[in-house]
Amino acid sequence: MGRRGYRRVDATTTAGSIADTPVQHVEVKRISRRPPCVTDLLPWAECLPESRAFVLEDGISIRALFELTPVGTEARTARFMAGLRDAIQTALTDAVPEREDSP
């Protein structure tokens, strides 16, 4: 067996059987890599903790970041889905107050 007991399933063998070739540690590390964090991809220059907002690179634009939790929607009724949509829309609308003194 390869390191940590990983074994490669070879597509040319019978479905579900284990091939004789061990998986290399490098291959396990490659497929286990985490994707880049979304905040690393955003053009923000500064975080404003008191307002929980981000100033973007242009120095004028301000953005907010939300953490979303998945909700099971499989086999849900159209009424449930419409209610869920409305709840999300209301939460996002109410979360960011409109202010005259803020861009």
C-alpha cells in the first residue's frame, strides 16, 4: 500500500476493485489542496471593523461581506422556495442600511 494506506482505483479494472498501483504522497497532497480564499481575490484595501465593511482599492467604494449557510432545498415545495427567497432578500436588504453620509 501507498503512504497512509491510500490505493489508486484504476478505471481499467473491474468497477470497484483496487488496482496494484499505490497512490503517491504527492498526488494525495495535490488533490487535497484548498482553493484560494475568496477574500484574497477581492480588491479591498482596508477593513472597517466598527461598520463591518471593506473599503475597496479605489478608496471610495465600500462593500460588505456576508457568511451564508446552506439550506436544504431538495424536494421542497414552490411555496417553501418562494418563502426562502423572500427571507434571504429581506435579510440582505435590511443588513445594509442606506445612509446619506456613506457612499
